[in-house]
Amino acid sequence: MNANLINVLGYTGNNKQFVVKTLNTDLRVSENSKYPELEGPNPYEYLLAGFAGCINALGQSVAREQGIQLHSLQIEITGDLNTLPASNEEAKPGFSNIEIRLKPATTVSKDVLQKWLDEVQLRSPAYNMLVNNTPVSLVLNKDYLYN
């Protein structure tokens, strides 16, 4: 088995709550608009939150490697979500752009921080996946209900 393989399992039932099981926790995903009584972030917020988490973890690691003391790191990610109907062939659904603002609290110069940011960007799997169009395969498995 590949040591870098990451797997999550998501499922939903009659209660309309989508639950994603990871190695260490369960995440609850809400549609927010259809079922406001269900709590939790919507799938798009989870995507951006995961991206922020990846940048944070890598940013902290690169800072240690480069001898930069980060007192704190704030990451704000804003995505412009395009949800056009499928009949519109000119535009594709998804984020039309994503802006990431990093606000590190540190005493190092802006030039040092720019080198840090360049390294984080270069080594980020999440950034690479989004920018370089990682191939995605959708596979359908049909479950049959027997009465």
C-alpha cells in the first residue's frame, strides 16, 4: 500500500446529513441552503478550509526550516463560486478564482517572508492540485437494495 495514500469515506442517509469519516474524526457537511436546521460548513467551505489547513501546516514547517519564528499565522481564503446551470456551456461551475491572504506575525523582513511564501507555494500539494488540474476519476458502483 502507498504510504502517502489518503482516504476518506462519505455517506448520507434519510436524515440528509452528509458525514465524512477520516482516520481521526467524522466531519458533518451541510447544504446550508436546503436544510438550514443541519449544522456544519457546506462543501465549498470545507474545500477552502482544507486548503487553508494545508497552507498553515506547510507554512509552519517551512518557517521552522528557514529559521523564521512565526508568532501566529492568519490565513483568509475567499473563493468566487460560479454555480451556473449546466445548460450554460460558456462557463463552468466551480470557483472562478480563489484569493489567499496570509498574515504572518513575525519580525523578519518582507523579502524573507516572500522567500518563505514562494517555498510554501512551490511545495503545497493543495495549491498544485488546484493550479495544475489534477486528474480526477469518478467511478460509479451501484448498490442494490433487496427486500
